[in-house]
Amino acid sequence: MITNRQLFLSHLAQTTSFPLLLEIERAEGMYLYGENGEKVMDLISGIGVSNIGHRHPKVIQAIKKQADKYLHVMVYGEMVQSPQVKLVENLLRTLPKKLDNCYLVNSGSEAVEGALKLAKRFTGRAGLISCHNSYHGSTHGALSVCGNEELKKGYRPLLTDVKHITFGNGRDLSEISTNTAAIILETVQGEAGVMAASRYYFKQLRQRCDATGTLLILDEVQTGFGRTGKFWGFEHYDIVPDIVVCAKAMGGGMPIGAFIAPQHIMDVLKRKPILGHISTFGGHPVSAAAALANLNVLTESRLIEEVETKAELFKKYLRHPAILEIRNMGLLMAVEFKSFEIVKAVIDRAMEMGLLTDWFLFRNNALRLAPPLIISEAEIKSACGRLLAAVDDVLA
Ligand code: PMP
């Protein structure tokens, strides 16, 4: 008999070199359960998605309730759908007042596409700037602003008017000119292996954008919804962006994303005769209901306040001569080793020990740790003990 694993390998497009191949039976809280009795602690949250854990009961309840009422009814922005309205009302409360208009989409890449189009249309300019080693998504526009040449090989021509500058380098900000529609950057570079910039840098960035009329787009796809210890990553820097982009952890496990801007900017999308932005499924009512429940859990609990203490525990327990450095912004953590070979072997050994970890797209000698924010102190201790044992096994 042909197994699901064989069917997966033969017929589901393979784009990753090392698929994990765990056959999932169910998931709950911190754990994934396999068809063959495996129990795996998720230390990467499905790559930054399950911030409140897998299948949070409040999210499941909201999904069921909405599924009993209606699913898709009409393309985004035509009908008044209460899950969308309530979600946006609550989401905007987490943001500075000027960010008062939200366009709902389905993913991070789509949110980036919308933000880039909006900036070009509002400013009437074509120039875009992003940072080296940034990741913003896999569609053509989002790929164009990714700061990694390997990713783009084979897909050119992409958007041509794009410049890359070095994240955190104040001098490079002089590249922003009156021909620049927008600069897009992450609040801490995720796929680069958790690279932060200073408060002073972000202040300078805001000033340069104001001086040139350039829109500042912050990509919070990986950093939003509490991951860094604040609801939004940019709260660490005391600046207000012009457009915020989010997705991943927004839906509590369901697909949804958004680009958020002041109304006077967003309004250009409805100005005739040019068509605005269209999405059939954007803000799907079931995803929106799940996202609202997810948002309520995050804002009504102490999960975000506890992030920093939990991150400190990881740093306290994860001490090993082979660990060169631990970089983190809250519970987005990079554990640096000497080589990819060591990281890959640690990931494989940790998986055998029941821990799901990963590396970073542009920093493969760093181990990715980004657990659900619900992780307990006992689980942190147990995970770190097993990780250190995995490192010992690999180096033995
Ligand atoms: N921006 C950032 C910062 C991301 O980390 C990602 C996904 N890793 C994206 C955008 C793209 O999101 P999606 O995969 O949902 O399209």
C-alpha cells in the first residue's frame, strides 16, 4: 500500500531541501503529535505563527461559531462582515492613532505587495529601498525588495527601481531621496538571524523619511503580535511608521494578513480611474473571527509582558562552549554555532529528542528558537536541557 509519506514526496511540490516529514496527527498548545506516536515540542511556532499555541480553545470556538454562520460571501471590501469590523476595531487600538485604516489580505507577501503599491500610488514615485539580508516574501514585488541575491536568481526581471542599504547603518540613509516612494524594513531582521538596529537609527530613519516625503513601511510579519516582548516591534524604538505590514501570528493559526496606514494615504486606492487593490479572500470571515479571538487572548493575558523573562531563562539555561552567541529580541532568538553542519546536526538530533527547531534563511549557522509565548518555565528548562544534550551528542 502506498503511504501518505510516499504520496507527499511524489505529488506535493517539494521546494525545501530537507523536509521534516513528520506525519501530523494533531497539535495542541506547545506540542505537535505524529501519526506514529511522536510528541514534539514546537520551538519555532510554525515559523512565527502559533504565538498563543496550537489550537487555542478560544480560537477554535470562534472558528466553529463563524463557520456556522457564513464562509466567503463576497470579495473583500463590499459587505459589512462583523468578524472583519470587530477585528480591525480592536487591532487599531494596538496602534498609534494615525494608523487608522486597515486592508485585510491573506498572507505576509500579499500584505507587502499591497503596501508597496499603496506607497507608489500615494507618492507618485517609483523608487523603493530595502535592506540587505531582509526577507519580505516570495511574490514578484515582495521578492524584489528582499535583500538576498540568491533568492532572486532565475526570476529577473523583477522591479527595477529598488536599492538595498545596510540595516542599522545611519550613513546609508542618505540613499533615501525625493524619488523614493518608500523604504521597507523589518523592526529586527528575522531571516538574517535576528539582527537588531539602534533606537537612534530608527529615529534618523523617521527623520530622513519626513525630510524626503518617503513613506516608512515597517514589516512586522515576523515581529508583530508580541513576539519581541511588545505588541509591535517598532514600540521598542519610539517611532511611528506610515504603513505597517503584518500576517503570520495575526490569525492564531489561520491565514490572514494586513497592511495598515492613515486613511488619507489609503484613500488613493479608491480614486478613479485607476483600479485599487482587489482580493477575493482577503479577511476571510473565519480567519477574521480566529484573528479577533487570538488578539483578545494576547491583549487580555500577560503573555506579552512575560516574553522578556522567558527569553532570559533561555539565555540562562543555554550555556555551552559550542554556542558562540545568542541574539534575541524577546522570544525571537538565534543561537549561533560555528557552522551550518553543526546546526543541521543539532536540529536533526533535537527532533529525535522531541524538539522542533530550524535555522534561518540567510544565517544557516544559527539555530532558530521562537517558541509559542505560552511556553512555561518548566518547558523552557526541559527544552534547553535536551538541546544541550543534542549539542553534546553532535560534537561527541
Ligand atoms: N515578511 C517577513 C519579515 C517574513 O518573515 C515573511 C515570512 N517569513 C514574509 C514577509 C512573507 O510572509 P508569507 O510567507 O506569509 O507570505
